[in-house]
Amino acid sequence: MKVIDHAPQWWFLFADNDDLILDVNCNHSFIGYTFTICLDDAERKMYRAQGRDYIDTLARAIHDSVPILEKSNSIYKGRHIGNEFQDEALVAIQEWRALNT
């Protein structure tokens, strides 16, 4: 896994073999959490067409839909994979920061 793009204090985009994984930093008043999804085929196609502008839009959609709330109707609910990649993502971020600071 490696970091391929990021928006400071907002999101990280990772490549893991053929997968693209987006980790979004969400904050709602006193609640902060990260929400991580693997981009599906349509999202990968949009990313290839629009680049980081699309990732900004996707991150905003995830944030605004508040997928962690029980009553949320978010289309991203159920797609959170953060626990599966948490350790790998942390290593990838540390390696990326070492090369970019």
C-alpha cells in the first residue's frame, strides 16, 4: 500500500495493488472519525477522468452523508473498511511523510 495523493487534514488516497482506497477525515462538531472505502469501478473511472477534483467531491459526499450515524441513509454506509487497512495505511503514511517532508 502506498499514498498516491492527499488533501491536508482532509483525505488520503492509497493504491493497494489494483485497489484505490480513500480515507476521509470527517468532523461534525465534537465528533471526529475517519471513514475508509475501496473505490468501486464507477468511482475509479471518475477518478481517472477527473483526478483529485473527483476525490474532493467524493470525500465531501462521504463527510456530508455522515455514514456512521445509525439513522443515516448514506450510500456509503456499510462500505467502511478502515479496520482492515488501518495498520498498512499508517505505515504508508509514515513512509510517504518521510519522503515528502
